[in-house]
Amino acid sequence: MTTSFAGKLGQGGFGAVYRGSFSDGRQIAVKMLKDYKTDGEDFINEVSSISRTSHVNIVTLIGFCLEGSKRALIYDYMPNGSLERYAFTDDSKGKITLGSEKLFDIAVGIARGLEYLHRGCNTRIVHFDIKPHNILLDQDFCPKISDFGLAKLCPNKESAISIGGARGTIGYIAPEIYSKQFGAVSSKSDVYSYGMMVLEMVGARDKNISANSESSSQYFPQWVYENLDEYCVSASEINGEIIEIVRKMIVVGLWCIQLSANDRPTMTRVLEMLEGSTHVLELPPKVLFS
């Protein structure tokens, strides 16, 4: 399928992804997991969780291959790669950056996918590794949540989740995964990761951030909380609609990264905030930075 793994699309801690195609010409991505000397929990997690899903904002698993220690997952090919490639690179190097409206659409799509995982699936799924690298973009830049290797399947009525040790990516991991004092591990842990990613989406595309020594030396969520109005104007180039989009993404992101899991909104509430009016959105209490 991959012509002896000729076209490499990416590399991660899990292994490598290669471009391929079926005999009918359908383009695919083949994810080769590293050789396992364990029971292959990541592989089992990914197959068992994603095979239960069917949503426009969740990547489609076509099938898998298992031969000895070799494990492969076969997905639809996403021609625009990951969100990280567009939202977090410098366009001076010839890369394409996405505008505020497109980033907002992507943020809404990811929120819909997460709400589906948390509420719409037959079995509730917590992803535990939401980050730009795991958001894939199709030909229309429709976001697809991918990489379910760390996911946990949960009975519908159960809110708290038991996990063996920390899981996720530094910078996106919710505080309760490290310490129970912040609350129970639950779907709210995905909400935290989502909020960090949305704030990163807002900040990473703004050239003023890297140029501003005050903002670059300070924790960005705290800096933007203290300078919200000023930042929204500078980031929007005095376009009224874009000011509203930027403000909405920031306020929602700040709510999502509350230290206490109980203070964070559900993904259903996140969608309501994103799709509602900016004027009714209030900033969360500043205690989130203590």
C-alpha cells in the first residue's frame, strides 16, 4: 500500500506515518506503531475507541494490520496535515498561516468532536492527548481529532476516571492528572487541553507577541487576561468582526484552563459560548493563575 514506505508523512513518539493508496486510488495514511515488547495497550486503545466513533470531526479508521510485533493503523489521508503545521509556523519561511476566522472555525469543529466523544458516543471516550499535532485537517480544513492511543473508554454515567500515572503532553496536561487537589480526572481534563490549545492558536499567529518583551517573558494566558482589550484590537487589525472572534476564543480558552476541574465548562457549554454572542461572555475569576 505504501510502496515499501516510500513517502513518510510524519514521526512521533508512537512511531511513523506513511502515505499510501489502495488499488482503486483512494489515498490513505498508514500509522506504523513502534515494535511492542508489551501488550500493545496503545494499539488496542486506538482500535477499540476509534472504531466506536462516527463523526465529521473524528478521523476515520479504515482498518488495521497485525503481524507478529508489527502493528499498523490505516486512516483516510488528510492532505492538509496537522493543525500545528498551519497555525504554529512562521509564514516568512513560505508556510501558510491561517486567519482568525479559519482558526475559529477549526476551534468550533474540534469542540464538536470532543463533545461527541464525551456525550454522543455509545461509550464515552476521554482522549487525554488533545494538542495541535493530533488535529488533522482535510482538503477543506475541516478538523479531525486523531491519535487515540492514550484514550480511555468510560461507562456513560461515570464521571471520574481512574488512570495509572500521568498521560498526555507537557503544556496541555490538566492539573488534576498530577494532583487530586485540583479535582477528579474526567472529561474535564480534555477541556483543559482544549483551552490551552485554543489560547495557543490565538497567540501563535500574532507577530506582536514575539516582538513584545513583556508578553513573551510572561505566561501568555496571564498576560492576555490582563491586556485583553488591547490585545484583541492589536491582533485584529481594527476589524470589528475579528475583534469579536479573537475575544471569544480567548475568553473561552481562559474558562477551559481553570485550575479546578469543577470550574471548567463542559464541551457542550464551550460550544454554546463559541456559537453565542461575545457580549454575554464574562471573564473567569483571575484565581486561575494563582
